[in-house]
Amino acid sequence: MIPMADTTLAEPEIEAALRVLRSGQLRQGAECDRFEKAFADRVGARHAVTCANGSAALHLAYAAVFEPGDEILMPSFSFFATASMALQTGLVPVLCDVDPRTYLIDLDDAARRLTPRTRGIVPVHLFGASCPVDAIESFAAQHDLRIVWDAAQSMGTRFNGRDIGSFGSCVCYSFYPTKNLFVGEGGMVTSPDPELDRKMRYLRTHGQTAKYVHTMIGWNYRMTDVEAAIGCAQLERLETMLAQRRENAAQLTAGLKGLPGLQLPTEPAGSESSWHQYSVVVDEHEMGFGRDALAERLTKRGVATAVHYPRGIHQQPVIREQVGEVSLPVTERLTETILALPVHHGLGEAEIGLVIRAVHEAVVGHGP
């Protein structure tokens, strides 16, 4: 079976983890400091704060940037944490529809949902593709909104030649095992603002501004030095992994182009994707069968698939309880038709060729 992810650590990463384990200095310390500096240098950010995971990264950024009661625009077609961490911070997530080709937040729909209480926007760089940063910054400036970027899936993505980690007030990352850079569990928030950076560091450690002096309510969101050591080592091979993902995506696009009923992912203008996912959309009418049937046919041919996401955030029961019913037709259609194919760095030309052949056989009954 060709898997959806490769979570194998390289030998230098294993050795880095073992070195820290042997030292006995396991909690947040010198390795986290080193990872923060290396990460900030890599993405072109002034500051970077390690934390426990991607959800913690969002929570820290939300708490540092916004005030309880603020309404925050965000796409519904995203992972649950984008909204749940807003609710955890006392914010009001205002869920918006997305573009049917890029799956990224639809600014026209977002504009219709503005109220006098709207204070921010959380664009999600989904599946490794960059949002239109310039358009979003212009939208935010026009409506006096602050931006928190959700880049949990987009380590290594660039917009107009510039790393997405260098934009905006806060950019939030996840290092979950399936991500482009992975340490087990872990997260990072980059920022150009020293005050935001300082506040997030306090919030990360129970709001402690000096030993046993707590001047705000925070959380235990520290990263361990074991994870940070893995992260430092993995940065050394990140470009190689990203290049393989980009090559695999290009091969998939060339090999699957023109298949009936299959909408291939669109690279937004200005975006250089890091291809966390390669997600196609199935037109049941044109193909003759639906997304789930295609997934089943591919499984039988030894190709794993995944659905990101089978529900929009606005369709989650707890979100309905919190914010009420919302109609987002593009998101709802995507949840029924989208399917991710393997694209990760662990696959080479031969494996991607097998994926392409399997899709052709599943769709039209023969190989390319």
C-alpha cells in the first residue's frame, strides 16, 4: 500500500533526540532556544516561539493578539482547531466560505460577514498553498483588522518569492508527524513584534513573568528539548523534502490532467506550494461515481487516500451549538467531493507513477 505520509525520522534526527535523552535535560531549554533561532532564520521572521503543538500555537497567538468577545473571520474549510482555539480564548469565530478552486478563504464572502465587532481575520494556508497575502493584507487594512495566519500545513510555502513565515503579526505552525516538518508533537509562532513575542512566552508558561510570579493566566504549552533537537536536525533536510513534494505534485498534475470528472488542485497566483496535501475534487456526474467510490477503487489498487475534510467547521455539532446554523455551499460541496492522494517526500518517481496508473484504472479502466 502506498501510504499517505512518511513519518520516518532520519539518522541525524534520531541521534539528536538520543543526545538530549542522554543529557537528562528534557524540558524546554537550550535546544528550544536553538530551534527558535534556526526556525526564525529559515522563514525570515524576527521572532519565533516554540510550543507544545499547532493548536497551542493558535491559542497563544489568539490570546496575544485579540480580546475576549472579538469577532474573527476564518474559513470553515479547515481543521477544527482553527475555530476551537478561538472559542477557548473567548473569541467569536465567524465562519466563511472558500474559493472552489483554491479551497482558500473567499474574501467576498468574508466581507459580507463583517460587523462592528469584527476585529480580526485568520486566513489558513491550506494543504501547503499560500493565501493571496497581498489581497488579505489590503482587506485587513481597509477594515482595521488584525491578522493571525494559520500555517499549520504550510511549512516551506512561499508567496511572491517570500516565505509565508515572514508576513503578518503572527504565523502559526504545527509539527505533527504528517506535516512537512515533523517532530512528534510541537508548534511554533513567528512574529515581527517583540511585545507579542514576549507576551506569548509568558502565556506559554502559566503567565509567569518571573519565577513564581504570575501576572496573567497562561498555560503549560512548552515544547520539550527532545522535540526541538529533532526539529533543528530536520531543518537540515527540509529543502530536500520540499523539493521532492513539489516534484511529486508536478508529476501527479501532468499524469492526471484531462481525466473526466477529476478537478486537480490549483496553484493560487503568487503561491509556491509546499504540497502538504494533493487534493482532487470528484465530479460524480461526469465521472459516473463519487468520491467515496473512487477512494475504495484506489484502496483495492494499493493506494491510500484521505478526506480533508468530511465536515466543514460550521457543520461540527459543538460549533453549531456555539455560533448557530451557517450556510456555506462551497465548503459543503467540498466536504462531499474532495480526496487527497499521496504526494509526500517519501515517494519517488516509481511510486508516483503507480498512483497515476491506479487513478487512471479506477476512473477510465486502463492506464495512461
